[in-house]
Amino acid sequence: MFKKIVIALIIIMFLPIVYSLIEPYSIETKEIVIESDQIPSEFDGATIVFLSDFHCGSWPFFDAARTEELVNQVNALNPDIILLGGDYVSDDPDYVNSTFSELSKLNAPLGVYGVLGNNDPQNETVNAMSGAEITYIKNGGLWVEKGNSKIRIGGVGDFLTDSQNSRTALGNATENDFVVLLSHSPDFFPYATTKSKIDVMLSGHTHGGQITFFGLWAPNVHSKYGQEFRTGVKNINNTTLVISNGIGTSILPARFFAPPQIIVLKLKKKY
């Protein structure tokens, strides 16, 4: 009897470890409806896919084969726009070109746009983005047009390693325009919304805590706001902040109740 109890306890102890090594391979598609009267009619029903924190490297991290699978999964969603939130690799420039060789296959009729994260080798990544026909929008932005309508997509530099200027990112957008801002870290959110009108801000960086206590709390959150900005959707001062768990992992190739995510935004015009 005692032996059976010991065996059962050992199994119980190892189950979370086994699960944490499996979860990084189970990418969930999280759909979020963004409803606003400032969404132009021609963008009503449009889809924006947001990806962040690939941390590409060699196996058992997010390698080229898994990146290819991810690209196929995203393209099958038929997004209108694809936005990338940075941390394509984990500091190692050797993986930049192979990563963007796969990301160049992302397909969206209204374009693919991205910013950098704190782990991206800047020069190598910006050059690779250009070669992959992905528009880099650090402290800049552009109008994405559909028919006679347009929305503003802006981006800022990483909050930890670069500069941020939401005014230049949003350009001449007015209170009546629909505006989406990319910031790798959610910690820029309070600064962005005090100076500019933003409808949606998209961020990653935190990995959802990566290793959590059954999704309720994480001992290590890469945000000075702690659990508040760990993951999920926050509606603050008429702005929606979306914090993705990201795609890959860092330090350990493990996740526990913080599954990797493809974020799908469905735009819905509010009448």
C-alpha cells in the first residue's frame, strides 16, 4: 500500500512538468471583438491578427519548422492585416534571417507591419523585415486604406531598450479616426493614452507569466504593473489594451497555464 502511495505521489509530482513541456506546442487562437463607432463601414468585419514573442532559436525552442507551421496556421485565418509585436529571436542574430525567411510568407491583403522587442538585434532585424516585405513602424505609422476608408496603424520603440513617440506614430489622426498602436511592452500604455487618442493598443512581452499558478497568478511578470498587465484584455479610459501571451518561450522551453496565443481581432462597427 505504501509503495503504491509513493508511486502515485511521484506521478502527481511529474505530471505538471510533463504538461509544461507540452503546452508550448498548443497554440490557441483567441478571438476578440473590437466594437467602435469610429470603425469605418468598409472595415466592418475586418480581421487583424496579432503575433508577438516568437523567441525563435534551435530546438527545443521555437525553430524554423514550428515557425513554418505557425505561418500556415495564420494564413488559414485569412486576415486582412497582420501585426507583429517583436522579440522575433532571443538576442541571437544567427536566427534572424531564417526566422524572417518564414515570416515573409505571411499573407494579408492590407499588409504586414511590426515593431521590435527588447530581445531583437536591431540592425539585423530591421534589415530582415525589409527583405521579408514587413513594414517596420518604430515611432511611425501609416494609413491602411480599404476602398474610400482608412484606419491608422502606429508603432513605438521598445519601452526598455528604445525610445517611444506616440505622437509621431499616430501622425495626423484625429479623435474621429480609428487608431491601433503597437508597443512590445504593455508598460507603455499609461504614457501612450495620456498624450494621444488610441482605440486599441497591442502588446506582448510578458508571455502571460509563462509559468503560472493555474493561470491565476505568476511569480515572474515582466511588467512593473505586475499581475495587472500580465495577460488579457483591459478597457481603460476608452482604450482597449490587449496583452498577448506570445508564441514562444524564454529561458526554459516550458509554459504552465499560459498557453501561446494567436490574437484575432474582429472589427465591428458600432452604429
